[in-house]
Amino acid sequence: DTEVTQTPKHLVMGMTNKKSLKCEQHMGHRAMYWYKQKAKKPPELMFVYSYEKLSINESVPSRFSPECPNSSLLNLHLHALQPEDSALYLCASSHEPRTSGRGSYNEQFFGPGTRLTVL
Amino acid sequence: ELKVEQNPLFLSMQEGKNYTIYCNYSTTSDRLYWYRQDPGKSLESLFVLLSNGAVKQEGRLMASLDTKARLSTLHITAAVHDLSATYFCAVESGGSYIPTFGRGTSLIVHP
């Protein structure tokens, strides 16, 4: 299995709702990422998990709560979101930096994303 | 702080023409990635460039890396409509394996 899957594909929620986004990979990758992408912008890093531990939180508001139950799964719990949080949420995974003959690198593989609309 | 600049940001070209997208970055790096994104879709990895002078080709796309100039190029040969997409370069620097993305180049190829 060489892909990252995300569910749901689309999500519409009100500002008082609680919902979760899910991401799964079975490539044996030990790093997983959440990105937020607004239209016509590059992805913005939110969180990084390395070996199931949160290693980077890019000052993301607490209404976004990540969780990594195991090495294959990554969740993003959403609560009390604002309309400006509407975006495409992308999950990615990678091996820890791996060494090739030319040096180490960390190619990320992205899931299809969840299109989130907050009303 | 690593800065990554892509240009042009928008590119409208005719089928059959050649063009180049440029990715400049501000600090020493030898790890650069090119991604393609179709509208509303995810990012697809195109190329991984890991050393000065690296050149990779896939179909009508060819990417190169000049670490001394801190520049990567994505060259499009004889463009076809199917290449219409947004192309991002992403750069890692030093001990950080978190990429910094450029703003993306939105490419439209007209028949």
C-alpha cells in the first residue's frame, strides 16, 4: 500500500460542532504531518508527529487538537472552529530522514485532503 | 530564516511551447522537491533533487538544481493541456527536515 488516505473528503460544520479528521498510511512511515491550505496558497504546516510523539506544533490554536493513536493513524480533532478555518486540510507522511547515496532526505507523501467548510 | 521564491506565479502558455519555472531560495540547501497540485486535489511528488547539478526528467518535465546559485528550475517541453496545474517547489535546509514551500506557480496550457 503506497498511499495516504484521509476521511472524510468533505466536511461542513458549524462553529459549535466537534468533528474529527482522520488520516491513515501503511507505508511504515514514522513521521506524519498536518497541513492547512487556503486557496491559491502553499500548504502551511500545523503539526508534526515523529514516532507517535508530537514534535512540532506551529503555534496552532487549541481548537485544533492532533492525536496519533498509533504509527499508522493520525487524527485532527476540531472544536469551536471559526469560518476562517475553512480550508483544505492535508495529511502527509514520510520516513524519518533517509540516506541515499547523495545524502539524506525526507520526501513527504500527501493524502487527498479534507475540504472543510465552517459555517 | 529560509525563504523560497518561485516565479512566475502565474503562467499561461500555448500547447507545444517551452517554458521554465524558477525556484530561488535564501540559504544553503541540497534537498529540494517539486510537487504538482491539480485544483482541489492533493500534492503529487514529482522530483527529489539532492545534490548540486542534479537533473531529473519525467515526460515533458525536467528539473535541475544548482546549489551554488541556490536555484532550481522546472522546464516544460512542448506543453500539453494535461500539464495545467499548480507547481510548488519545497526546500529543506540544514538539519531541518521540514520543507519550506514556495508560493506555487499556476500553469494553464491553452490548446
